[in-house]
Amino acid sequence: MADAILVLNAGSSSLKFSVFLDRRGEEPQLALRGQIEGILGTAMFSARDANGAVLAEHALGAAAPRGHGGAASFLLDWLEQRPEGLQLAAAGHRVVHGGREFSAPVRVSASVMAALEQLVPLAPLHQPHNLAAIRAVAARAPGLAQVACFDTAFHAAQPPLAQAFALPRRLTDAGLRRYGFHGLSYEFIEHLLPSVDARASAGRTVVAHLGNGASMCALAGGRSVASTMGFTALDGLPMGTRCGAIEPGVLLYLMDQEGMDARGLEQLLYHESGLLGVSGISSDMRALLASDDAHAAEAVDLFVYRIVRELGSLAAALGGLDALVFTAGIGENAPPVRARVCRAASWLGVELDEAANVRGGPRISREGSRASAWVLATNEELMIALHTRAVLSAPAAE
Ligand code: ADP
């Protein structure tokens, strides 16, 4: 029997999972990972081992229970039957919003769940699914310890100015402020940096998390001091289907002139904008880079332009730049995007090493470059496993 930590990341229609072996004194080690997609319809299950070999790939029969509850039950049954003899010690969850109350991971209890429910209006598209997964695991495995890890927590200690909107104080007091997201990814990079480069770890570093969701974060000595995402995961960079920063007057115009309501705006801003909206072709950077359509090129141009603009803003918040880190799907795998950002950042002291960039780094700046540039793979799941273990091994508060 091997002690294991189950890590769950619940989306609207999918449940992604990883299982880490938890051996004393060692970093948790990935044993297997996979997902259940289409959990509201015909669910597809797939799992791979740590080397990527397929362990399972099949549809869940029509009789299988639906929703997050059904998916969690199926997954826990499947894990119990694995020949590895995995003994789950805990489940760690990605939870998008911790609000002002949770600035660190927390063991789930009834009162914690009640507090997290209160935050649903702040992240209506994500938080309900995260909480559904916690409830589903609790129903199927009531004795299993569960830990909630928040995408907002890493940013909680940002200076008040970085968190404030210029709105009347009563609205700020009611929680309308910048929270920042992708915190588990930034925290993982911060955890990695000391072994990569002492100056990047101790100095003024901007991390660009460029995936389907995309944001950037300014780290001063490893602490988040500013980020491009704010009150919701819409702000900042254009993303796969999300608009990024948009002048608020545009929303007033759409409401007044096109009669759009909140749901219509939500659909437009979250699902029809960004790379997909500009290109009219795809939300997927691979497809856009491969296309010779002028609108695909425009979408990539806008993505790069906004990254470069935000980099200037974050460098201003830091008072300079010592290092720039690229991570997530696009950041880790798209040399042309990295090259264009780095070339445009030459005024900040970034000198691109073209060959190293094409090879994928990790260091992609030239020897002697005033600011260094890096490609580092993020691992939010491992960060959750580390937090889960730490929360459960800490002495109980009561
Ligand atoms: P998520 O935010 O869903 O976790 P990922 O971090 O997996 O997303 O990033 C997905 C994005 O990464 C997509 O736009 C995809 O096209 C892009 N991507 C993945 N591999 C490549 C590649 N080889 N070249 C360019 N873009 C890539």
C-alpha cells in the first residue's frame, strides 16, 4: 500500500485529476493523471501513468451517474481497484476563489464550505464546480481529509494600492477589489526559482502564465505585488475566448445600444472574445500560428502586443526588471510568441538567445543580458499536493 494524495481540478464539464505518491521526506511523486470530460452528457474517462502511457480511455456507460458526484464516485471506485494499491490519505482541490477570508490553503469543514459558498457570486462560472467536487468526494468518502487550495491566495498580500479600484469606498469594503488568479501556478514558479536562478528568485521578476487562461504577475523577492487579473478572471491579457482588459464604457455602450444584459455580456466576454473572437477561427494558439489567415495573424499580434504593454506596467510596479519567466501551454510551447515578447522587451534589458528559445530553454536570454528570460513548466497539481500535505501535517488549530 502506498499513501497517495488525490488532486482534483473541477471545471464546468470536466473533472481533471492527478494522484501523487506521498513518501515521507520526498517531494510528492506523480503516479497517474487523467480526466473525466463531458460529465453532464456522455462522459469520457481517460488516465495515463507518470510516463504518459495510457491506463484507461473509454466512455462511461449511459447508466453511470452524471455530474461531479457521478464523476467523483466513478474515479474513487476506479482508484480503489488499481493494481498499484493506492491508499488515499487526502484530496486536495483547486478552488478558484478564497475571497478576503482565505489567504492560505485550508482543511475543508462544514464552516469552511459555508464560507466558500458565500463567494460563489464572485466566481459564478468556476466556484460552484469546485465546491461540487468537494461535496461529491465527501459523500463518497466521508472520512477522507480534504484541503481547498485557492487561486487567489498567493496574491492576498499584495499592497492595498495594487488591489484597489477607484470606486466609492463602500464598494471596496463590500469586496470589489482586485484578487488576482493563477496563484497556484505563480506559487509553483516561485517554489522553483531558487533552484533555477538566484537573481530571478530574489529580484524583480515578471511571470507570464500564457495558457487558455492567461495572466501575468510581478514578483518582488518571490512575493506577488501586482497581477493583470483582477476582480474576475476576465481582466488583463486577451485569452483563448476571454477579452482581457476592456474599457468599461464598451459595456455601457453594449447595454444601451445593443440591449445586452448581464448574461449576454457574460457569454460575449467569457466565451466569444479573445483569440477566438479576433481571429474568427480558433481559440487555440497552435491553430493560429499554423494559419495563413490575416485575422489569425491579427489575433496573435494583439495577444503579443498586450503582453508587452502589461510587461511594461508590471516592470513599473516593480521599479525595474531582473527576470521574465514564460509558463503554461503557450508560454512553454510557443517559441514565436516568446521571441516576439522578448524582442519587444529589449528596452527592459532582455536580450533573446534565439537558439535557446527554439530549444525551449530553460534560459532563453543571452549570457550577460541585463534581464534574464526563462521557460519554466508550471505544475499547479504538484503545488496543490504540497499544500495538502502541509495543511494535514500542521498541528490542528482547535
Ligand atoms: P489551460 O489554461 O486550459 O490549462 P494550457 O496551459 O494547457 O491551458 O494552454 C493551452 C494553450 O497552449 C492553447 O492555446 C494551445 O494552443 C497552446 N499550446 C499548446 N502547445 C502549443 C504549441 N506547441 N505551440 C503553440 N501553442 C501551444
